[in-house]
Amino acid sequence: MRKFIQFLSVILAMLPLAGATVSGATAFEALRGETFEAAWDRVRETYYDSSFGGLDWDEVGDAYRARLAKASDMEAVRKVISDMLYELGESHLSLLSSDFDSQELTSPWAGGWAGVDLCFDGGRIVFYRVDPGGAAYAAGIRDGDTLLSINGKSIRQLKRSLRKTGLPGHVLKYTMLSSALSRFRATVGERVEVEVRSPRSSGKYLREVTLDRFEGRETEPFGNIGQLPLEIETRVLEDGIGYLRFNLWFPAVMPEIRQFVAELPSDAPGLVIDLRGNPGGMMVMAGGLTGLIVEEQVVLGTTTLREGHMNVVGFPQRNAYHGKVALLVDETSVSTSEVFAIGLQELGRARVFGQPTPGAALPSVITSLPNGDALQIALGDFKTPEGISLEGRGVTPDVIVPISPIDLSRGIDTVLVAARNWIQQPN
């Protein structure tokens, strides 16, 4: 009897633990289902193409619900939802995880800054616009250096990891650059170990960059997008050509842009607008900047919504500049930057120089999911003035300019040089 009572006591002692396990599993399964259904349903209700590109969205949902039943943790749930979204193959249709600790591909912005930009030279990632006063320069990194690895992870490994996510192929290079660049724009004081190769020698070098605090302006939080570093550069080059560069299409830069263009002499040989490294922002701003360089009202393109459409219009403004305009683009010129460039290119108002852009220009909305993640959903399909869809096509420059690490290491920006040479040519 004593042994039986002892055995019963052990069983009773185990019951609360077993109950908690069942309860926990039930709670997870409930959250798993709620999160999936919210994502599937919001795409069904909001996605701009009610035909879903020929897919039967109900059948897609059923297929991925079957996979969902095998998802044992939230990362597996995210994988199921992401794979379902990738069925539509859109750049602005994605799951934004709230669990940054599990994100190996992108570091969140937290005030840290190295003072660099990145671009592609063929399949290689190259440093450029290295700030002489920045942390990267202090660590020995120079314009034209090739990035081989970050914190022990090679660029090839990064590319393989991104491919496994199922990202549409046309945004892979952009995402690679964004992911790599995020390591240099992360947490203040964070140490980033990089392996680089200099175009001035054949050897490989390890460099440790300790991120400084970003001293410039930041954007205001917008929806699920937190604060971001905001850069703007305005100057008149030695040949009288105006040069304008900004990294985000956010309203905070417009007063300075408007003042710079208004004060540019009417006889200035030309204006260069550098959109390299600009991943977009508010599309309405493309019309605002267009108004500063046109003589009459123009339409940059049209966004077709599930119901109706929306034009991106440039209304001529006072003190507009009517001389030559050159636009500089590359793989990191995305969304609103592409809308602006393709519209002015097709209208014949500007000439485009640089590298082809990804073709990721769909307007979108970001909503929260039950598990705390966010869902980005494309709301429309942007078409150019000639009626061509920009998604997956991108902007093909009038003049494609190869990136030269050797030239960058010598302080020569070949894309800017090509644009200036065109501006200086007689009409």
C-alpha cells in the first residue's frame, strides 16, 4: 500500500506539469492558426490583383494550412507564411518578423553608423562613398575595396541564405546589398569584423569597425517603420553643375531640395540627381520633385489598384529648373526612386546613368499580425507612362556604366563622370 501511495503521489505531482505542457501546446497552436489565417485573409482582402495572378487563393491557403500543422515553433510558422506569400512573386509582399534575434540576414537600425555605402561590381560587393571621418575609414576601409565576409560569414554564404528564403530573383541583389549594409548601420559601439580585398593589392585583410553614433537627422517613425538615418547632399560642382543626393523619399528633405533647385542658376549646365542607395519612401514625393524640373504638368505613371487607379503627377512649380537633368541609379535604387527615374526617362525629361534597378516599385501597406509580426501587402501595380509594368523589369539606364574598383580607389566616380560628360555636350 505504501508503494502504491508513493507511486500515486508521483503521478499527481506530474499532472500539473503535463497539464501546463498541453495548455502551452494548445496556446501555440491557437496563435499559429490565428497568425496564418490573418495573413492569408488580409492578402485575400487587400492584394491589388483580385485574380491573384491566376492562382486560386483558396487552394493556396488549403495547401499551406496542411504544412502549417507540422510547424512546431514560430520560425516554422513564419516559413510557411513566407512561402505562401512568395507564390505571388511580388517584391512588396512579405512577412516582417518581430523577432530580430532570429534574423541572421538583417540588423535593425539602432543609431550605429560606419559611414559607407555599397554597390555591385558584377557579382562582387564594393565599398564606395566611404566617409573620411567615419568609423570604416578609421579602420582602414577605402573606396573600391571588395567586401568578402562580415563577422565570419562570406558574401557567398549570405547569398545562399537569401536564396533559401524564396525571395523573388529580381530583388536578390538589392537584398544582398541591404543586408550587408545593415551591418554597418546597426548598434552604436557594435564591432563588425570584415574581410576585404583592396584593388591596390592582391592580399586579403581583416578589418574591425566599431560603429559610431550617427550624427545626422533621422526620419520620424512611420507605421511599422521606425526611425531611419536621413542623408541629403546638395552642392554645385566645379563646372557649375548642380548635384543633389538624398537617401530616402521622406518629406523632411523636401524643403532643402526645393531651396537648392530654386537657387540653382537658370544658366547652370545641368542638374545631377543621385538616387543610388535610395530604396524609396513616399511615392507622392516623386511628383513633388518632378514639379521642380518641368515646364508643364506631367504624369510619371499610374498605380492600378483593386478598385480604380492613382496617377503620380508632377505639377510645375515656381523657380523650376529647365536645363539638362541626369539621374544616377543602381541596384539599390528601388520603389519611388524607380518611379521617378522611369517616368522622367520615358517622358524624355531626364537621361539615366548607372546600373539597372531591380523593379520593385509597388505601393504597399504594413499591418500587424496576432503573433506581433507585420505583413507588407502590395496595394497596386505601377505602370509607366507607356503602360509598361515596372515590377520585375526595373529601369534600364540610357547609359550603363560599369563599376570600376580601381577608379573608385582613385576617387573617380565613373557614373557621375559619364553624367557630367553628357551634360557638358552641346545640345
